[in-house]
Amino acid sequence: MKKVFAGIAALAVMAVLGSSVSAADWSKATYADENPDTCNILSFDANGITVEEVNDGEITKVAINLSEVLADPADISKVYEGSWKITYTGLSSFTGTEVGWLGGGCYAATGNSAGFSLSPDEYDENGAPIWNDTQTVEDSFKWLLPSSVPASAEEGTFVFMDWSSQPLKSNGVTITFSDLVLKDKDGNEIAQKTADTASAPVEEAPAEEVAEEAPAAEAPAEEAPAVVEAAPAVVETTANTPTGNAPVLAIAAVMALAGTAAALTRRK
């Protein structure tokens, strides 16, 4: 019976961990100016969005609106500063070429970010660049005047850009914008919405463990299947819940199955 409770507890812990994320939901990011020619969106997850150039030499732009990512859209008036990371992947393709600089910045709603740049770590004997395949840099903004703070969702759009006009597309270089952090004037981080991440790993092992251990309770033969049959229902509900309530359901499952186990013990 102790192993039964251990399996149920593991289910609850996995559900809690699987549904807990602190990053912004970058699925809310979209094309700047609603124009898909500004970039190709390759993928996004809870942490960031990855894009590529549409055509070599063009400015790559992707947009996100503060009202779409803040937990409370009204907090848009509290945002005074922020930062994010930019990761380039595939840069080794520029080794030995004339590409010696990449960079860009962000139009941060009412002003420009500090901007960012990348350069090779070293050069060969002929002066050609030797690029590491991946580089990550940080960009940021800070509004110094209260009048700069967006007053509405219409003013809250951030446009993240690479404006180096290099042949990123043909060289297979991708850009990931990630780790968006927003703060108020006192330096406190402002809560953002979290991406939906219903936990997949809770579907299998815990259910089998409960099924195997149920007979060990030495309950009457007709009652043992009740424990076995309950487990899949709990697992399925937890795994498919898109509302972020997986921890609540997992804890409820623990309580329900614990009650069943206690009843079986009393019958012994």
C-alpha cells in the first residue's frame, strides 16, 4: 500500500512540475505590420520564438503586443523597462566570408531599445572571420519619461528586428527571441501570461504502478478493480487539461485514491 501512495504522489508532483512555467507565451507573437513578408515564423514555445529571413538581405521583424502577454493587460501602464535575449544559430556558415557583423534592435512601443550586435570571436590569417555557430546577446529598453509609457494596447507593440541585411536565409541562420522580462518603475517584475503546457509524462508509468500494486491490499476480489479502473481516468484528465489546473486535479486524485486505499485497509 505504501508503494501505491508513492505512485500517486509521483503523479501529483509530475503534474505540478509539468504545468508550471514562468515564461511569456510567445505564441502571441506575430508578423510586424501584419505582413508575413517580414520573416518566417519557424516555431515558438513557452520561452521564445524562432524566425528566419524571407529573402536574403531583408530586415527581419517579428512583433508582440504587451496586452497579449501581460497577465493583467491593465498593467501595460506600469511597464517602464524590460529585456530579452536574441540567439543566432547557424553562424558558422559565415566563417571565411566577408560577413563580420550582425545586429539589430527593437522598436519598444514608444521608443527604441539599446540595440545589439554580434561579431566573430577571431579571424584567420587572411583576415576572414571565424564564427561560432551560436551566439546569444541581450537587448533592453528603459523609458525615462512617464509620457513614454504606453497608455493603451494600441501603443503597446514591440517589434524585434535584425537589420544587418546579411544573407541569413541562404546560409540557414535562424534567430530566436526569448526570455522577455518586463519591470515597473521600482524594478519589480510584472507578471505575464504563461503558455499552456499540459504535462505529457503523467500518462503512463503512474497508472501501471497503481494497477500492479492494487492486489497487494488484499481487498475482496470484486473491489480491487475499482482502484485499477480509477487511475486511467485521473491520468487522462490531468494530461489533457488545457486550463492550467493540472496541479488541482492531481491533488484531488491523491485525496480520492487515498480514501479508497483507507477503506480497503479497514476492510482487512
